[in-house]
Amino acid sequence: MYASELIKGTLKTIVLKLLTDNERMYGYEITQKVKESTSGKIQLTEGALYPTLHAMEKQGILSTEVENVGNRIRKYYKVTPTGKKLADDKVNEFSAFMETMMILLDIQPKLS
């Protein structure tokens, strides 16, 4: 697992990319998709995820839909048009940052 400060700095990018690729997701689904996709190397906590989702909703980056599922109300998050543009920008920015860090730290890409 990675340090929480690394995850905190990339959480918005992770959420935007996931929601862009999956159209809509609810919070627990996001945590499980990240855990599954990273073989458990990244595990989002509710304490980190939900404040980020709520802030992004307030900023107009995400919208929500509420559905009744059984006896529960499930809140789905979707990327708004503004959020879609931001998602592209964030992914490109992070990609450039990774390239810069690889140069700075003299790290060669690992070929699997």
C-alpha cells in the first residue's frame, strides 16, 4: 500500500478518471474498483473519499443521482461537462508530473 499523502494528492484525478470511464458510480463502488484495479495497492478510505466527492459536487465537477436500492438510498456520482474537461486536464497533468519525477529521480520505466 502507498502512503496516504501520495493518494491524497491524486484522489481527485483518480475519481474523475473512474467516473469518466464508468459514467456513474457510488462511493463504495469507487473504493472497490480502485482496490481491485490496483491489486490492493491503493485502498481509498471513506474518510478521504466522501469529503472529496462532496467538495467536487459543490464545485460543479460532479452531479448526483439518488436511487432506492432495496431498503437503502444509494447516491450515484457522475462527471459534469465541466468535470469531463477537468478530468482530461488532470490526467494529462499527472502524466507529465510522472515523467518529470522519473527524470528527476533517474528512474527507468519498468517493462512488464
